[in-house]
Amino acid sequence: MDALTLFGLFAVTAMLVTYALEDRSHWFVLLFAMSCGLGSAYGFLQGAWPFGVVEAIWAVVAARRWCLRPR
């Protein structure tokens, strides 16, 4: 397994875990947004730009949810 594949595995695993834990703390919403950003970077780095674009949009949506969520 090469470094790019490991990076992608880390990014999508972080997305899954932080999404599952979002109800526990508003910080998990922010971590989910950052994980989506990592997933987007992975998509662009591997040449799958549609995946990169969609993950970038998810990152913005999650960051907005974090900003609007009561603390």
C-alpha cells in the first residue's frame, strides 16, 4: 500500500468516525469538516477530481453546520 492510499484510508476513516460522533460534541462537526477537506485533497491527488469537488462541497457544508450549531 503506497502513501497516497494510506492518506486516503485515513481521510475516509476519519470522516466516518467523526460523522458517527457528531451528536456528542460540536467539535466533532468541525473535525468532520476537516476530514472532508482531507478527503477532497485525496481525491484531487489521485486524479479523481469529481470526488475532490464533492468532498470540498461537503467540507464547506459541514463547516457551516459547525458555525451555526449552538455550543
